[in-house]
Amino acid sequence: MPTLRLIFCYLCIEFSETFESMQTILQNPQLSAPLRRIAEKVYASERINFDEGVLLYEHADLGFLGTLANFVRERKHGHKTYFNRNFHIEPTNLCVYTCKFCSYSRLIKQREEGWILSADEMMNIVRSYDDKPVTEVHIVGGVLPQMNLAFFTDLLRRIKAHRPELHIKGFTAVEYYYLFKKAKVSYREGLILLREAGLDSIPGGGAEIFDEGIRAIICNDKCTGHQWLDIHETAHNLGIQSNATILYGHIETYQHRIDHLNRLRELQDRTGGFNCFIPLKFRRENNEMSHIPEVSVTEDLRNYAVSRIYLDNFAHIKAYWPMIGRSTAQLSLSFGVDDIDGTIDDTTKIYSMAVPRNNAPH
């Protein structure tokens, strides 16, 4: 498969002597005292604090960040990079919510620009992979009243009945919040119903930025950051693992990013239920925030590195290659990333609809 062959050629390249690189940094007389203290903490497996996280964003050069992040990555995983064989099902791009950054969704009144898949159509997608060695189906989409809790529990049962070994990673906390509220069940009750129907884990979408002020501007009408965290904590307490995301590169500050990471780190301390963290880059095309320029690849790498350093209790940092492209995904492996998601094929439109054709990830 060309997609993965290009990326995994990187793994044949000999990694730098990471420990020697750390020693070089620690012995550098020109390094500022605050950055030296951070490097010492990372070397000693000590946790950095909020202010130190902001300092890394504001004052650390990219080489310094890459060395520290790669040190953490290799200490956790050696030279291994992870992926899975997966495909996506996106039931609909129609949605009751109006997130300003979203290029994917359409309002119900714009249904002629969207799609709604029936349960039979989604099962046909599952069957189309019957002769392929996939291990996971990832189900996320817009929020519609008719696609309720009963609809999705039935769908999960049908998928498991057809292919029991297929791991179902399904629905964001935003979708859960709506499903459970409409069904008049608690988070716990709703998640138990879905788990019994076949749900195996939860993706990390919908987190965006937890800061209430930023969230009020970019996605005011959907679940709050607190509700997102509550749903994931409930899932963890039920033994359901999940992922976590951040949407970066729009109107947030570095302080907002570290606040977001800190809330995730605190929840992980309590539950240990997060599998990986996935920074998601804001893409400007075809949405209400198209006046905001996108951040550079350098900023992407900076964000991966700081995330790896700050989230000391997360096992994995993921670069979602359909969003950033294969070349940047390759580079990210030297900035703390150890997971590049999966094979996916062409089964997701969530980011392709936010990127001009001539700039699409390849």
C-alpha cells in the first residue's frame, strides 16, 4: 500500500542517539535556566507544570523541543510506531449544531448538500471489507434527531453479529451528549447500553478547546468542555477506553492549549482511561472562520512536541495523517509522535472537505 510504504520507510532510518542529544542539551552553557530546569525534569521523568508548558511554547526552539519530545517517545516506545487497519463510517454530515470551524457539517435545512446513510447502507460498507484484514471500524458523524440511541445500538449489534472480532470505536462525546439527553438516560446508562450492543472504545473528537470563553465563540451550542470530560470519565470508570483531541491553530492562545492539556492530564491521573492524544489542526476552507490563517508546519511540530512532553501519563501521541499529510506525519515521528492512526482508505471526509483540492494531504 503506497500510503503506508512512504511513511514507514522512515522507520528504516537510524534514529539519532537520543540520550546523547539530551546530555548535549543539559551541558549547553547558553541554555536559559528555566529551559534547563525543564530539560532536567524530562530527563528525570518528572512532571512539568503549567507555566513551564507555556514557556516551552513561547521560548523553546524547535530543535530543543524535538530532542525532549523524542527522548520521551523513545523512553516509552523505543523505535516503534503504531498504526491499525481501519475504515470509517460517517453516518451523516447533517447536524443540529453550528460549529464555526466545521467544514464538514451542514444544517438540516441544507440537506441537499449532505447525506444520511441508512443502517443497511452502513452495513454494506462493513461488508465491503469482508475480504480485507481490517481490525477496526471508526464511526463518527453529525448529530440528527432520527439517528437516536436505539438506532445506533441496533447498528452496533448488527456489526458485531456480522463480524464479531471487529473493534468498534464509536461516536464522540458531542454525539453521546445529544443521544443520551434525547433518550433521557444518564451518561452511565447510555454507555452501558452501547457497550452491551458492541461498543469497544470512544474516539476523542469534539474536545476542541476546553476554555469556556473560546468555546463560546467557536462552538457555543454543543456540549461544554466539562460535559465532554464527564462523559469520558464515565466511560473510563466503565472500563471503556477513549482517545482525546485538541483543535489548535485558530483563536486560542498557548495558555488555552496548556489549560486543555492540563485538564486531560488531571483526568488521566484519576482514571488512566485515555489511550492516545491527537492534536487536530484547524483548517480554514469552507467554514465560518476562513478569515483566520492556518498555522505553519513548524507550529504543528511544536504542538506535537509540547503535547508529548506535557502529557506524561498518556501512552501515545497520534498524528492524524489525513489531516496533516504524509510528509508532515513523517516529520512528526521525530517530535514525540508514535502513532499515525490507520489505513483509512478514502472513508473519511471530515478533513478533506476543509482542504482545497490542490492542497489536500497526499
